[in-house]
Amino acid sequence: MCSLCGVIGGNEHWADAAPRPGVYTRNGERSDRRRERLKRVAIANRVLAAFGLSLSDWQGSAYVLSSLTGKTAIIDDLGHLWSEAEKLCGRPCDPLDPAVIARMEQAHG
């Protein structure tokens, strides 16, 4: 997404559901948006497990990224996930690495 769309689009990240009909999601109900958010967290956790990390939702307004050693970071949106993951791990975290994808396919079919 270009920076102009990020400015005009408001505070919501493009990956998050928005309460306005037809914007990012068709679900206008709060419970639907919350359910979508939790599904995104579950999907992210499948990938993050390869790096020894986990993600949890924090009151529907932020995310908490945690390592196995207890390090944590609060992130506003999924756009900041991988840069924070690399900081917590101290190494590159590439979700498109063929080895990571192969492990996910083997574990989840």
C-alpha cells in the first residue's frame, strides 16, 4: 500500500477489519470483526511458531508478541509484526522462507 492510502485510510491498518461497511471487510458487527482478528492471530501463530514466538490479541486494540524466553513487545498492527519479531529473536524472520513453509505444510497439511 502506498503511504498516501495509509494517511487517508484512517487509523486502521489495511489488514484489520474496519467497522465501516465495504471497507476492508463486509462484516459490520463488532463480534464479526473480533472473530476475524482472532483468526488472523491464529494464522500468524502458525508461522511465528517456527521462530519460537507467539502473538496474542490485547483488547482488540493491539497485539502482544512474546518469545519463549519471556521477551515481549506490544505492536499496534500486523504491519509491525515482522520487524518486532526480528528484534525479539535477534535474527531475520522470513515467513516466506521455503523451510518455514515446508514445516508449516508438514504440520498443518
